[in-house]
Amino acid sequence: MQRAGHLVLASVLALALAACASQPSPDLTPPTAKRLDAKTTLESGRR
């Protein structure tokens, strides 16, 4: 019976530790700019 108590206590400790684990930070880098194709470049006059 004492072994079951230790197992429950260890399980509760593991769950508490998992709940407190930090989340990975989100990727805040902006997406890369889309390259313009040749037709759009000619029509808009951009270089």
C-alpha cells in the first residue's frame, strides 16, 4: 500500500512539473516579401 502512495505522489509531482513547464515562444519574424514577377514589374514600373 505504501508503494501505491509513492506512485501517486510521484505522478502528482510529475503532472505539476509538466503543467509549469514554459511554452516555446512564438515565431515573431514577419514573412518574407513576395517577389514580383516580370509582368508585374513592367506594369508597375518598379525596379
